[in-house]
Amino acid sequence: MPTLPPPRQRPTPRAFAVAVIAVTVVALVASVAAGFVAPISVAAQDAKRAAATVATASAAPKEILSVAGARKRPAGEVVTVEGFVTVPSGLFKSGTSDEGFALQDASGGIYVRTAANLRLRLGRQVRVTGQLTDSNGQLILLTADARGVSARGRGAHTRAESVATARVNEATEGRLVRVTGTITKPVGNDLPYGYRLFINDGSGEVQAFVYVSTGVNVSGFQPGQRVGVTGFSGQYNDHYEVIPRFRTDIQRIR
């Protein structure tokens, strides 16, 4: 079974997906979904793993699973799911080191790692064939190239599920969620990846991690302020977090 390269060494514990290793190779990936050919740079080990995934996926039956059903399958298995984009392509790249996106159906959600930016926008319906992979505690789908992703149409934007801060956990992982509470600590600097906000509604503290690549400005937030945060429910090692996508995903509550 293909294995992921070791995570990037960071000055603070921050990683969401797999880091690239030192030796890079350049390839051209034909984007079926977006209709363009873009140069990409991937680690040699990454490229080898991706090629193995494609070969496995090509031989695998194309049974379409619900996202929740796919998430129950063992890591390493190749699955096909379909859903609507909740995190556009490349939005989290300052932390994930890839150009991936997230999708969700009525049963659940999942992050999809891609090397090329497929330019998938919010609400786009997509079908994905990829390999289930553990990335620093979070279950993701690993695709080798654009052949594993096909755009199916457009749909309504997925509504975030309101949850208590202490209820951001394995059950919400991959979904779009919204938490409301009080900022408990000064904004934490985890550059070049992003910033940390800690929020508590009284049920327990949760971290909101804001990737630099989203363009969300956190400079005005202070302990004691009440905020509402919408974002992707993710996991890094032993803790869960909410990852905002847009400036409007973090709102002051007066």
C-alpha cells in the first residue's frame, strides 16, 4: 500500500496534509474537469504514490458510495464518492501544501488532496475516485491527477451545521460546521501556515485555524469578543479544529 511522506517539520505543531520532500519533479497534468493543462511540482515520492493510486483506481469498480459509507472503509482502499464543493480548490494550500478541495453530500464530508488546482468553485458537484489516506489523524482522499475528479454540474451551497464548541470532533470531521462562542486567548501566530483562534461557548474550547492562503484577516480579534466561526471541520493529530474559508466565515457578535 502506498505510504505518505513524513510531515514537514514546523516550529509549532501545524500540519493538515502531507509535506513535500526535498527532491521535486515537474509534470504536466491534464485537467479534465477544468479543461486546462497546468505545470505542477510534486515530490518524487508523492509522484510514485500517485501513480500507484491511479493504477489501483483504474482497476477498481466504480460503485458510488455515500461519503459516510466511504469514511467507514479502511485506509488504503480506493473509493468513489460524489458531493458538492464546500472548500474551493487551493484555498487551504498554505497549510496543506496542495491544491485540494473539500466536498460534502447529505451523509458527510471529506477533504480531497490534488496536486493541480482544478479550479473547482463553491457548490460545484463533483465525483471523485481516490485512495483513503490518513493525514496527521485526518481521513482524506488522495487523487493522483485530474482523471480522478470529474465535474458533474452545479448545486446549492451546503449549509453549515451549528454545533457546540466541544462537539467539533470525529463525528463532524469533513463537514461544514459553525460554532459560536467567546475568544479565550490572544490570536496565535503560526506563520507561514496561519493563525490560531481559541473559542469556547461554555461546553469546551475549540481551535479555529485560519490559513494564510484564505486571505482572512484576524488582526482585530481579541480575548473576550464573541464570534461566530463557520468552516471545515478538520483534525490535526490529537485535536479537532474549525478552518474558515472566507472573510465572512468569522463574524463579530455584538
